[in-house]
Amino acid sequence: MQHIQAGTPRPLGATLHRQGVNFALFAPHATRVELCIHEADGTESARYDLPGHTGEVWHGALSPRRAGPGTLYGYRVHGREEPEHGLRFDPGIVLVDPYARALSSSGALRAR
């Protein structure tokens, strides 16, 4: 059972609202984006495919039961591995949200 909704493509980053947290990431060459939720110690506790894809933005929204202020998260981005074209996707690596407003000391991001 998928616990993530499509959300909206704007604003970019993690945005808190009454219905939970909306996540939106500009990733024009991605073929799939996974949202990874982490515990305070950095261990991954949940992973969701972002179901929304509008233009070059991937997006999804989690309910307040699944995400809120202080949620630690990152992304695994899938795509082609073509260094000669500047494409170096590696879903084995959790990426920092380039639109994040804060980083935690464990290296995961906090939703604000």
C-alpha cells in the first residue's frame, strides 16, 4: 500500500502544510525518484516513489502521520549513466535536497 499522494510541483523542496509535507525535486533527466525517510541516527525507515511528475519536477506529499517538522529525508534518483552527456545517476546514493533550508548533523535533511 502506497502512503504517498501526488502532491504538487511547486514550491520546490520540502514544504510543510496542513495535509503534511509536500516534496518537490527538479530532476529533468531522472527516470524515477525515491523519497527516503530517516530516523535521527540516519537509518532509513521508509522509502516512497514520488508519484507525481510534472514537466521536469518530481513530487509527492506525505500525511502528517508520516512526515512533519524535523523529518529527516533525502532522495535516491534513478536515470541513465552516460558521463559523456553529464548524466551520472546512482540510486545507491542518498542525495541532499538542493532546496533544503537546513541539514542535520547526521547528513540527512530536515523538513521545515
